[in-house]
Amino acid sequence: MANNWEEIDTYAKVWIKEAGERIRASFPKTLNVHAKSNPNDLVTEIDQQTEQFFIEKIRGNYPDHRILGEEGFGDNIDQDSGVIWIIDPIDGTMNFVHQQRNFAISIGIYENGKGKIGLIYDVVHDELYHVRTGNGVYLNDRKLPALNKAAVPEAILALNATWVVENKRINHELLIPLVQKVRGTRSYGSAALEMVYVATGRIDAYISLRLAPWDYAAGILMVEELGGQATTLRGDKLDIINGSSVFVSKPGLHQEIMRNYLKDGKW
């Protein structure tokens, strides 16, 4: 039987808003625990409770759908067949604990490896970014415009400083030429929001050397829907089952950075 994607989209929006209300209600408790310098147990509890909330809703309404979640309460998935909900209950956990800002709930829904629905909810600002592929990207009820082309000298690049200082993952000197050429860099600590900021044009590109599918499953659908590009740092298609490096950007900029700054890197 064919899936009713309008219905699935409606349910997902209701559930993500309800989950956001639950997270906001936890803020006073979060502050108390943070003051005691022991945030880890609480954060684990809230992340886990949020993921379990989604699993209960999905299983109750769509028992044949599978779930890939950061906290591991979903299914063991090694192939992309069928409908898969890819969930990050709190993307930007450190920000959640220390700032109560700059974190989001991220949900990407795929069918046989193709993206159908993406939702990223900025809980604090009550901003729900959402896409049904082929139908545009919205911030709450406002449709977002297609992305304009950008060039490196005028670009704002989101990049964690980890990758341009000595680290165990890559030669940190590989990305320094790009960082020196762009207009500026930013780091928000939430991959989902950083991809949203590319989709809205607030930044021009985002690079990370290591992300999991739940970090980018929703965001890449929004960037691509608006004319941007999302690949690995090698230029390959992103894997929604296994993690990888991620490079998302406005049109034109992607090709320029790949050609002039990334093509020779050992990513």
C-alpha cells in the first residue's frame, strides 16, 4: 500500500512540536544540574526520553516503518529499503546543557534511500524548518526562496576549529587555505542548524569531517531542495545508513571549493 506522505508529514510536525515542549519544560532542571557540574546523566535522560517518545508515536501509527536514532532505541539497520525515520532527538547537546540555545530536533524520513520529508525544529525559537521533497522548504509557514550562487571570497563558512588545528583525524593544514580565503567562519555546534543556515542563506557553506546520518538526514534535503549541494568531502553521495564527512553549500560555491580546495585532500 502506498504511503500517505501528507499524513506522515502532519503527524511528524505535531510530534516534533510536542517533543519540543517537553524539552523546554526540562530547562529549569537542566540549569540545576549544570550548576552542580554534573550534566551528563540529565542530558542522556532527556535525549533518551525524546527518542523514545518518537519511537512510541511512530510504532503506534506506522508499525512497518523502521527507525534509526542516535540513542540506539530504534532498529538495527544495514540497508535503506522501506521507510526509515532518521532521528536526532537533540542535535547540539553541549549547547543544550551550557547555553539552552543553538540545538535542534532533527528528523529525516526516507523511502528506499530517497528523501521524502525533513524537519528541523529550533526548539528555543519555535522555528520549524520543514520540507517535503518537490514541494519547497518552509520556515514555519513562510516558504524559503531558492539559493543564490556564491563565491569563496564573499562566503561565510561554518567549520569547527578542530579541523584547522592539530588533530588525529586529518592533516590540519589541508583546510587552512580555504579558511584564509573566505570572508569569515562560524561554528554553531549543531550540524542540523548549520545546514538550516545554509538553506536560509545565513551562511554559504558547511564542512564537517565526521557526522552520523541523524546529523544530516533532514538538513541535506532542505539544501538540495533549494538548489544547493550536499556531498562528502570527496564529492560522493551521502550515506544515510553510515556516517561520513559532509560538505553542503550554495550552488556554484560547491564546485569552486571542490575544485580548488578539496580535490587533493585525503578525507
